[in-house]
Amino acid sequence: MPFRIKDLENNKSSVKSLNRQDNSSKDNSIIEKDLGKEPKAYFKESDIEEFKYIVETAYNDSIEGYSKLAQKYNKEFKAPSLYFDLKDSYKTAFGLIDDSKLSSKVLGAYDTGLNRVVIKPGLLYKYIKNKEKPDAVEHTVAHEVAHSIVFQLGLTKSSNYEGKKGVQEKVKNELLANLFAAELRVKKKGMPLSNEAIAKQLIEDNSDLLYLSNDIDATKIYLNDFKKYSKDVQKLIKHFSDVVYKLIKQSNKDGKAVDYDALNDYYSDKVDKVLKEYLTNMMGNYAVPVYSAPVLGAAKALLGQRKSIDAIIDSASKDLSSIKEIKRYLKGSFASVNLMSISLMESDFVKLIPPTVITESLKEDGISFSYEKAFSKISDKVENEFKRLNYYMSENLKSEKKLLRDLSRLEKSFGIIDN
């Protein structure tokens, strides 16, 4: 009798999901939660209309502000259109515009091809939860419209490049949008455009920097737990391979036929599930350095080196690494972009061609074929892919530890962070 899938049921193993808790609770422990699912929420029509009004007001303010700012560059600013994608279905020629399928943290997006700002359902959810503080709406809109002016001024190019060039453009694009948005919001408040005011706005606008600064001790514990989680995932992937090898070896020893399709389905399903959970956790919790780390670097350049906002924008648009305070975080930022790219591809690399199909086709040609050898190549590929993911994850961890240290120093030196 061949081994069937039911024989594998005693080899179950799982790794819990991770999540950063809301700062207001001061409980930053790891919890069980499916981060791949958008929170279920049903809004009144009046809430949605109120939200749209707040967004449109922020949008009009941003258009007016950036039109004036563009004059400094002797350019005319062509206002992007505004689109509410509250069903989370917006697509471009490249597919889904962002990674919101895996991360409910995505609040807005910018479609370069159509010069369009897209408002995502995550922003509506965040607004409804905290109506008395519409800062998230105002910053998100200012940030997304800023992508338009950055592109029109020629300060960055499309991030649809392949490889290293595309990664660098993505990081640069996000940083420049944050810089323009901070400048605009300081002006809107009627405050003097000082280095201190812009640096403070940069940090206040960034929820991840605020998260870290509000409870650094809890974050240190979280980092250690996340590192352990990443290692546990690799062990689990290796466990799935070992289960298959064990069953093949046992079947050969007992002279029993092996249900290769069942083995292949077992391995593919298990790996696919763990990969999606892993990517969801990383996107839900660890897309931090892409946006936050260079932002903190810019704040440090404003405060420590006394660089002007215009000088930082000019230098960053030409070469991100030319500003040493930003260069300090770039390795982690680039790693985070790579994680995003992998998350968009999801688990394509484990959607395997059943080895039995290959076996049968080779048999027709009189060629002997070893399932065990074929599976060995497959499992090696999968395990190497997870090692690559873990490498990027490690770079993110290093970057965030730098953020923790630097936030503490920034607070001691300039008192710039409000707790």
C-alpha cells in the first residue's frame, strides 16, 4: 500500500504570526493574528462622505502648496487627479499598484503613468479609528501628491527598473516625497521653515519612527522575537523536506510504492502557506527601513549638519549615498525593497511541476528518473530562497537597531521627539 497524504498528518508544525501592537496600549508583544486579511469594517455612508471631504480638502491644499513650490524650480506643476480605491482593486499596466494585498499599512499610492493619486481603504480605516486626529490623512495625501511633483521636476525616474537601479530609485522616490510633504505641512501650519520644524515634522509624519520612539525597550524585545521567528521559519522549511525524505527512505526500505503526487502536494502546500505567512508578517511589520530610515537620516542632516532642506533634496536626487546620515541606512532600505518585490511575486517559486509528470515523460523515452534527486533540487531551491529572504530580514533588523540608537541620541541632543 502506498504512502498517502493522510500519513503526513502527524508531521504538522506551525509558526505563529507576528504583529506590532498599537502604541496606545503600550503592549508591543507578539500576538496571534492573520495579517494577510484586511480588518473587517463596515462604515456608514456618512463616514465615507466625511472622509472623502477631508481627503479632498487635503488634496486641494497640497495642489496649491506644490504649485507655489514648483515656481522655485521655474516649473509649472500639473496637478495629479484624485481617485478613491476603497474596494482595493486599482490596477496599472504592471498589475496591482502596490503591496496592499499583503499589507493593510498601505494608505495611498501614486500612478506615474496616469499622474493619479490613489487613496486606499487602509486610510479610510485609519481615519475612522481616529477622527479627532486627521494627520494621517493630511500626510498621506501630501506624500502621494509629492510623488507627482518629484517626478515632474525630474528629481527621480520611474522605479520600474530591474535590479539594483530600480531599488535605488524606489528608496530615493519615497524619501523625496517625504521631504516635500514635510516642507509643505510646516508651511501650512504657518511656522517658520526652520531645520528644527522640518525635522520634527518628518518624524511626526512617520508612524514607524513614532512607534520606535514611544517604547524603545519594548521594541528591543520585539526585534529579538522577530529574529527568532525568522530562524524558526527556516527550520520549519527544512522540516518539510525531512518529512518527504523520511517517507521516501521508509517506502524504499519496506518495498512499498510511494504516492509521489501526494508528497509533492504536501510539500508545495506547506511551503506555500509558510511563505505567504512569512511575507505577510514582514510586509505588515518590516517594510520600515524603506520609508523610515532615510527619513531619520534626513532629520539628522537637518539638525546635526545644519543642511538646508533644499540642499538635502538636491543631493539626494543626484546621489542618496552622498549624504552620510542617509547612507548609514541604505543597505537596510534596499533590503526592504527587495522584500517588497518578493512579496509581489508571492510564492511563484514553490508552484512546482509535479515530478511524476517529468518521470513519466522520461520513461517514455526509456530514461530512468529518480524522484528523490528531483526533489532534492527542488528543496534546495526553496531553502536557498528562504535563506535569501532571511538575509534581507537580517539587514532590516540591523537597520532598525540603528534607528533605535539614533532616535535615542536625537532625543537627547535636540529634544525633537514628543512622547
